[in-house]
Amino acid sequence: MSATLTAKSPVPVKVADQARPASGASLGDPGLTKQQRRRFDPRRLIFLATGAVLLAGATYWYIRSAGYESTDDAAVEAHVIEVSPKISAHVQAVHFDDNYRVKRGDLLLELDPRDFQVTVANADANLAAAKSKVNETGAAEKVAEAALGQASADLASARATADDAEADFRRNERLYATHVIDRREYDASAAQAKSAAANVEAAAKKVTSQEAQVRLASAQSVTASAQEKQAESQQQEAELQLSYTKIYAPFDGRVTKKSVEPGDYVQPGQTLFSVVPPEVWVVANFKETQLKRMQVGQSVLVHVDAIPGRTFKAHVESFQVGTGSRFTLMPPENATGNWVKVVQRVPVKIVFDEPVSSLERLWAGESVEPVVDLNSHAAGADLRAAPLPRAILGATSGVISQK
């Protein structure tokens, strides 16, 4: 049986259907055109996405970094007061321990006071003896002045008697010349005149002697007064040495590096412990190339490594007048050997604008990262940090609190 083949007309295909890949077709199918493969290339999409991320990051970095300078070579600084004794003695009592918080004037340490109490008692006795000597020499000076007054009166009386005897002698001399009186009466008046003159001379010498006694008593009084002052100074020194047996906190703060225990023998200049006041600041070592636009008073944001997520407000307080390497124990000498230029760093002091109570967690030596706003300007207020007040070095009324 024969089959008859009939040719059918082909079904027309739309252009859109030719461009659309069949269901389940991939970019690697040979049926896709080059334009279709380029449109669906995943590497191109990844490249475009990476470029967009990099562009966004660069834009963010520029916005954040333009007009700012920062460094990670920075740390928190604080005052560290090393406390040492001024006398040699055994430690009697210690009223603190490491990291204790102390108040200005608190009694922290007691040394054995017995030797110094004996010295004070001896100085008191010497002072009492000196005062007694002053009273004694004062009385002797008054006695000498009284004796001088008596001698002066005797001299005046002797002179009056001598003048009267001399007048009698002159009168009897004329009478004897006219034979009115005899030789015996004349000789008697002459002897009386000589005796009166001798009494005047003796009274004058006595006055001179009493004047010397007055000068001697006055000198002894001056010496006694000087000895009294010396005894007073020795007594004050003994009391001062006794006061050194008690050591007080010079400032508010925390005690660190305690190296003393009861029974230890301490000597002058030996560091027993340190007191760190609550005032802190930041010393940042910026590169010299970063200081072109940096000025005193510009605002700073401080990020502390130990306190993540918190930012402290501060400002630039001052610049060190020299690089850090210039003030080392052995500064570099660029005039010798082969010189290689190295970018130097300059310490910059940054002071916090926040109250001290909010800086309790900042401790000396902690690493920080300050960011200086170069577009900010200094305020009109005084930007200098205040120095520490006078230290408490002994007991003062109303300040000391016994433990």
C-alpha cells in the first residue's frame, strides 16, 4: 500500500519567541546569542556590585576623614604623686591597701614615734632652761643698773663733799696766811680736801665698774635670749620630726603601687606608695605632617579602647615644644653617620571637656584614639588645665579623718 506524503506549510515563529530562551536554558546553551549571554553574565553583576560598594566606602571615608586628624599612638595620662617618708623609722600601722580611694588629708601611715617623743621632751626641757636663763639674766641686768645708779649717786655726793672741802681749804689757806688760824687747823683742812678728792676718784671708778657690769649683764641677757630662740627652734624641729611619723594623703585619689607593710623599716626618699588624683588627660603623638592645620582649642572626640561604644568630648590644650625623640635620654644626632629622614611625632596634650565624675573609668596608660576636628575653632574661655592645689603634708584641723 502506498503512502502519499503531503508537504505542510511551516508554522511562523515570532521574533520575540526567538529571543526568549526556552524553559530551563542556561547562558551556556549554544542557542543563546552573544547579546543574551552578556546581559545575563554573573561576573559582570558581581563586578558592578563590588564597584558600587567600593565607591560608597570611599565616599563615606572622605566625608568622615576630610577635615579630621587622628592617631592610635595616644594614651591617657594622670598625675602620679609618689609618697615617701622624711625620717627613718619602723612602720607602726598602715591604714590603706592597693587601689583604695582616699580623701585629701586622710591618715594613711604611722611610723614608730617613741624616739621622736623623747627628742621633743628633751627639747622642751632645754627650752624651759633657756627661758629661766633669760629671766635670770634679766634680773641681773636690773640689779647692775640699780648698782650703777647707786654708784652714780655716791659719785655726786663725793663730788659735793670734795667741793665743800676744797672751799674750806681755800678759806683756811687765806686765814692761815694772815695768822688768823694756826698751822694745825690749816693742815686739817688740806687733808680733808685731799680725802674728798680721793673719794671722788673712787666713786668715779665705782661708777665705771658698775657701767661695765651693766654692759656685761646686758650681753648675758642678749646671749640668753639667743639661746632661748635656739631652744625654741630645736623644740619646733623636734615637734616637726615627730609630725613626720604620720603620713597623710596629699590629694584626693586612689592609692597605687603600695610597697609598705607594718614592721618595715623605711628611710627618707623611699617610695612607699603613689596617689593618683582623678584628673586625667590624653597625650597623643601626632605625626608632624598632621599638625599643619591643628591649633589649640580645636574640639576632639576621644575613643577609648577599654570603653567601646562611648565617645568623650575634649579639646587640644597645648603642644610640646619639640618632638618626642628630642627629649629622650639619648636624642638622635643627625650630624653623624648616614642620615635617614624619619617622620617625627609631636606630643599633643588633649584635655577633656566633661566633668571629672564622668571620667572615673579612664585610667593612666589606657590606649585611646583621638579625632581632632580641624574645622572647629577655639572658644573664648581659658583652655589651660588647672594645676593641682597645694599638697597636704601634715595634720590640719578640720581636714584629717582618722581611719
